Amino acid sequence: MEREHRYPCEACGADLRFAPGQAELVCDHCGHSQSIPAATGQGTATGLGELDLQAGLHADLPLAATEELRTLSCPNCAALIEFEGAEHATECPFCATPVVVDPGASRMIKVQALAPFKLTEDEAREALGRWLGRLWFAPGGVQQYARRGRRLTGVYSPFWTFDADTRSAYTGQRGDAYYETEWVTVTRNGKTTRESRRVRHIRWSRVKGRVARAFDDVLILAARSLPRKHTDALRPWDLGALVPYNPDFVAGFTAEGYTVQLGEGHELAREEMARIITSDVRRDIGGDEQRIETIHTDWSDETFKHILLPVWTAAYKYRGKSFRFVVNGQTGKVQGERPWSWIKITFAVIVAAVIAGVVIYFSQQAQ
């Protein structure tokens, strides 16, 4: 089922868009603004609740929790852009590759909540400009990218959040350090002497125990369009700013569909939880060193949400390759790829070699 959400300006009839940092829609044509309830005739559309994980993994969610969507699929970076309206082709906001609407529709899990943009495009461009300006050995064109007023694209990126109660039983060994004085024979300046030194030893004892932890909103990127290391580096996110999903907040922006399926996202979340549980076990064992032999975890009350988080994106092409930048739409934190200017690097190497040669020359003259 296709959806088209169009919000006409009550002053001039042109389309409205969401204004970052404000709960309102703004007309680009005449500047008039309307509150979201006034613009749509309704308030928030959906409650912000958790969904049962097992039902989601077995495709047994209530029909109201899913919907059919048409998407734009990027053949280069695998981004899946949700499609609304009559447009049939556009440019990928992540890598600037032309993309075309896929035929047909796919049934997907509905978005339950989103965090609205706080930063305007101008504010995001300023943050990107500062970040690019700190890149050493980058081509000059990259450093001027944001300063030239190049357009950024506001994208709501998909994430899964996972909750779980865990109880873990473990076995292992606790290592307690102790020191003994040992005498060793050493030779210095041709003289042999005996010296004492303190030597560290570990006394190991077997241990077993249990730890428990409740996990809340373990965040997993649900898209493949950007390297996970970039989006992970955009943390922290203010999940307290989440509001029930309302298409009004997406007006004027792009919403990316999830390409990391729920099952894969769940596996990644359990890996993150397992790392934390391992740290809990080490603390519980105590001592100076720990050896963990087994951990058996029981998982219960597992739930999930499908949410959208705000990201400003830009794609810069250099020598035929796309380099992508992302800006946290809440905080202005920036991450991305960067090309290298071999001209600048070569020049720096030459300068360094000249300086080193000058230093050596004067050192020799001084002798």
C-alpha cells in the first residue's frame, strides 16, 4: 500500500516541511509555520511500546505492527530508502548514486518511534566544516566542501533497540597476586654481584557464581548504507528524546528502510550484551586476574523496537570514488571517510627531509 503524506500551507498552499528543533512544519515558499497538530488535524499517531521479540522473529506480529512499503534501492551502498509519492528516481543520500524505485512492495515492521532533528542543515554544515578543517593531508576540495554551501541531506536512519533480562551462571578461576623475594646474579661493569628482586606470582583458586543484568535499549544499526564504525562513533544518542512515530516529523526529510533484518540485529545485540556480561563476571570473580571457563546465560522478557534516528549526510566524489560524511542530527558529532592528497603528503615528506638535512648539517658544523 502506497502512502503519501502531503501537508499544504494554510497561507499559500505550498508543501510544508518539518523544522528541526521545533515541533512545527515550515513553508519554504512563504515562511509560514504551523504546529504539527494544526497542520495535520491530529496529534501523535502511535503509542511508544515494546514488541515481543519471539513474535517478531517468527513473523507473528499483529498486522497493525507491519506495513507495505515501496523502496528506493541503491546498487552501490545497499541503502534502502522508503518511497512515498509519485517520484520514481532520485540520488542516494549516502553515496550520490542514482537510484530507481523497486517494483512492487515489501511488508516491513512499522517504525514505532523517532528522535526528531535538533540541528538545522546550516548547523550541521558548520559542524561538518569544522571537522573537515581538522583533516591533515586531505585534498583542498574536501576541506572546502561544507564551506561552499553544498547541500546536506537529512535522513532518518533505522535502528533496532533490544531489551532483555539475563541471568548468567559461570565457572572460572580467581587469581590473587603475591610477591616473593628472589636472589639473582648480575654482572655490571665486569663485576658480578648478587641482588634481590620482588617477583610477582599468581595463586589461582576455582570459583563459580551467578550474575544478573537487565538490558534496556541496546542500540543496533538496522542499515548497511554506512560503515557501522561511523554510526557507532556518532554515539551517544539521546533516546529520551524519542517520540511516538508520526509521519509529520519526516516531512521534508528522507526515511531509510531497514536492511539488517530483525534476526541479525538480535544476534548483534546479544553479542554486545555478552561482552557486558563477561565484564560483570570478571568483576564478580574479583582478585587481580581472572580466567573465565564457561558462561551460561538465560534470556527472558526480550522485546524490541524499530526506531529512526536523525542523521545529516553528505557524499563527496574525489577521483571517481565517493566519500561519505555523517553528522549526528541531535549533537552535531561528525564521522566519515576521507581521501588523501598524495601531493600534500609528498610535499610534507620533502619538507621534513630538508629540515632533517639542515639540522644534521648544522650539527656537524657545530662539532
